[in-house]
Amino acid sequence: MKRILITGENSYIGTSFQEWLAQYPKEYEVEAISVRGENWKETDFSKFDVVYHVAGIAHIKETKDNEKLYYQVNRDLAIDVAKKSKNEGIKQFVFLSSMSIYGVDEGVITKETPLNPKTAYGKSKLEAELLIQELDCETFKVAIVRPPMVYGKNCTGNYSKLSKLAKLSFIFPKINNQRSMIYIDNLSYFIEICIRNNTRGILLPQNSKYVNTSEMVAEIAKANNKKIYLINGIGWLIKGISKKSPIISKVFGTLIYDEDITFFDQYSHLNDVREISFIDSIKESEK
């Protein structure tokens, strides 16, 4: 049995992972703690095998006033947790980073794409990555996970906005774009496989198939027994607006991890790899 400590109590990704592991009570023992304040420093890490660090700041508007907070939480806290983990005998440290560390708004990301974050969120995550990787060794294996957009039931962010729109509108632009995304249960399964295999290094998970935004909205509507009409002929307008609006670009632009680094292809040699399909993931998200 592996003993896992999740640092970041009540986080969406951490809680989802804990719920996922509940189906393996004989294989994993899981505990989650808050790392707000100073009390977490009194926790005995030595009784665990793995630390999965998910605490961080993401879905708040960046300002000059809160920029310092990003570095305090996403970088300084992360390295403090990692150092304590190594000092107290943790064997594997899994750090939840982000696709944002590339600073790419549109296009294809490969393993060779340079790291050039543009936001305080991306910069703080990258600085944390670099510092944590310095701790990596044979007895303290570091896994850096850079997921794209995560979606699922009760997930905040862009998915919740698209879901709300799909339920209210009866028309939506038909755009020929592609987005790398990962369903929350697929991400949890990915992390579980990494922990099971004591994986280290840079990990870029995603669903095995890219997502088209218009098709996603249509599937959300279908899951809610609604009909939505996808309108052709306004792609040029959306593309023009997206150049001036980061939000529109995030929804309608193309941003993908190269297929050569798709997780479920990398692990196809394992007998029990099972990905939840895109259509099923939308049904589950909309239950």
C-alpha cells in the first residue's frame, strides 16, 4: 500500500484525485491537508511515500496588487513543501504545474517549445518547477505535471462558462479549432499511474483526442436535452476578435500539445489503461 499526502485541501483537482483513489482502498491510503498558514509545517511527512502538491492560485484576475501573492503561493510555498518532503523521506514528489509556463496562446506545443510565460501565474509556476527539479534524485523522484485545460463536473474556469452558455443559447459559432484538454477523471487516472510506476520528469497529459470548442458546446447542450445550432460563416469575425481578446482566443483559438506526447498513447503497453471518452466525459460533467 502506498501512502499519499495531498497538499492543498479542498482543491478541485486534489479532492477529485482523493475521490478517484477511493476505489482502491487496499492499494492507497490518502490524506489531504491545508497548507494555509503555518500549521502544516507540524505535519509528520515521514509516514507517507508520496506528496502530491496541488495548492496554488489560478482563477483570479491578476493585478499589480496581487502579483506578489502568486509568487508566495505558487513558488515559495511549493518549494517549502518540496524541501520538507525530501528532508522527511518522501520518495516521490508530484507537482501540479500548468500549460501556462510556455506562454503560448495559439499553436502547437512540443517538448522542444521554449518556456516563456507571460503571466504572474505562469512565471511563478515555472520558477517553482526549476527550484523543485533541483531537489530530484534517486531517493526523491520529482514529477512535474503540466496539464492543459481541465474540465469536469463542478469545475471552475472556462468549462463552466461554456456549459452555462450551452444551456442558455440556441446558436453558437461553428469554428474549426482544436484544444488540448483533459477530463478530471482522466487526469486523476494519469496521476495514479504515475504514482503507481514511481514516474519522474516532465509530464504533459491530455485526452487522446483534441477537442473542438463548437463540438464541446453541442455535446453539453445534448447532455442537457437541448438543441443548439452551430452557425457557419462567422469564423473570420471570431478570429479578428480573438486577436484583441485573450478570453475569445482561449475559447476559439487552437492550442494543443503535440500528439507525440499524448499520455494515453505513451502508456498503451499497460493492460489496464482506460481513458474516459470525450462524449462520456461530457455526460458525466453535466450530470
